[in-house]
Amino acid sequence: MTVRDSCDVLIIGGGPAGLSTAMHLQRLAPDLQVRVLEKAHHPRPKLCGGGLTALAKQGLARLALPWPLPLPHVPVYTVHFRYSDDEVLLRNPEGVFAVVHRPEFDAYLAAEARRRDVRLEEGVAVQRLWPEGGGWRVETTQGVWHPRVIVAADGSRGTTRNWVISRRHHAVARLLEAVTPSDGALAQAETAIFDFSAVRQGLQGYLWTFPSQVDAAFHCNRGVYDARVARRAPKARLVPLLKAAFPDFPAPEGYPLHLFSPFQRLARPGMLLVGDAAGADPLFGEGIGPALAYGEIAAQSIVAAFRRRDFRFRDYRPRVLVSPLGRYLIRRWMAAWVGYRLARYPVPMRIIWSIAHGLAALSNYATARREQTHANSSHQ
């Protein structure tokens, strides 16, 4: 097998988490030899709702990437949260979130990484890896690498995280989705829908309807998210739920999503987890924003490790947990852990929904005050 050059950092996975890590390393420590391996070729197929929240926008800003992005996306200014016959509306004239088509978004990040001299090798799949000689031996379809540090950015379906994650804290959500052409009404309304009604049927999550653009044409992204935080509870039947909610729903595609837990390991000597390999938001399944944020924290930890010549990465998990990302994910984890366990019971769900009404009212009021303040400033 061909032996490739050794490198300081080998990033396995060329999605948002891996590319964010690489671009932050290029900024913080341009002398480090960094390689990114991606088994596919961009634009690659990728199932994802494609939501870019405020956290994702902050991550893009930290990478000095522009907003709005120079690729098709749909802004969402009004979000409908539904439960049975009740509805909570959340509005923000600056945008609650935006929806991108993941293959286009990931290809954009890859092109930007290359523009910044990140070494990205596509069409290279990892076959085996193990610790060797104070670093790692990584066998791929294009030869063998000997990196000092591995960044596991190969997502929920990747195997790299199996070197780190304990099954005790290995929560995996289930998702089914489909993207279909639409008349553009949802996109023109700039609206998204989260429907939690099926929690009464054992769903630990929601059904979603997002506007989307694919190749500059209007589409509709619909699916179901089942967090499975209560792993002993009976599993909801996802396909019948989809068919009941969307009678015209085509054959869905499914994928697992590894969820964040504040108790799980995020590193071992010579290896860090980022993105979905480290864990996505358990409440809504948000992955893009956390992935971009994980990348910066991982880069900081790697730079510190090379400076100290200590590659145990004992600081990485604490760095994540005390960061804005960590606080964000811990809040989401707590809400999911409590909310989805109680959601199948009518009385607790009504209490949760009353709290949601109050929080949305406060958010909408604060937004209205900001708009009024801005309008008054403009008239002066």
C-alpha cells in the first residue's frame, strides 16, 4: 500500500465541521500541515433540513464568510410551532433562520477552504485506523497516512467516533425526509412549520415543512425527527406518521443522527470529535451551526496541544462545555431530556406548550421593541 506523507493533523470528513476546523487551523497556525479527506466529491448528496440558525450565522462570521451567502437560500421570518389544535408563532423581521440545500452549501464551503489553501482530497475513503508510534496509522483507498492528530468529522454514520464514544451515552435520533418540487408558496410566505402533534403517538420530536431552493428552483423539504432520548419507550412508526401528515409524501430517505450529551467523551489521545460525530442538538436536531462552532474550538485545542507537545486533549471537552456552543447544547439537551419524556402525557405537554406561548410572546415583543427603536432612530 502506498505510504503518503506524514502530516500534523488529518481531518476525516469534508463537511461543515471538518472544513471549519481546517479553515480555523489555517488562520491560527498556518505552519501546521493539515489535510482533509472526503470520501465523496463535492457537490455530494447529503440529507439535511438545511437550517442555518443564528448559531450558524455566527459560525460563518467567525470564518469571515459573508451573509447573505452567495448561493441560493430561503429566509424564514415566521415559524409556526403546532401541537394539536394549538399554535405558537415566532416572528423576526431579521430572520428566524434560513434554509440552504446542503450539497450546494457544503460545496461552497469546500471551494472557500481551497481558496484559503486548505488541502482537501476528495474521493479518498478511510478503511482502517489505529494508534501507532505516538500518532495514528490511517489506511485509505489512496494510501497510508501517519498523522499526529486525527479530527473525526465523518458524521453520525462514520466509524471514527467509535474510538472515543461510550455506548452508554450514545443517543441516536432517527430522521426521514424528502425534498420535492413546489409552487413556491411556502418560500414566498417565508414560513416554516414544526408540528409536535405526533408526540401523543410516541414521537419524541416533530414533523417539519421547510421552504427550499434546489438549482435555483423552489422545493419543499419535509420530514420527521425522532430524538429517541427516552430509549426504552416504544418507537413511533415514522412512515405512517409522515403519510398521515403528508398524503402525497414520496418514499422517504432516512438517516441516524448522533446527539450531544454533556456526559460523553469528546476526545482521546490524538483524536478529537467534531460536528455530528461529537453530537448534534438533541431538541431540534440542528447540526450545521454546532458543526461550524465545534471546528473553531477543536482548532484552538489542537494549536494548544502542539504548543505544549501534549496530545491527550484533556482540555477539549471542558473547552466545549464552557463555550457558547456548550451552553447552547446543554440547554437544548436539558429541554429534550425533560420535554420529550413528558410530551406523550397531555397535562405536562399543555404546561410545556403554555411556557412556549410565553417565551414566544416575549421574543416577539422584544423584536417589536427593537423594530420600533430602529424606526424612531431612522426618523430622527
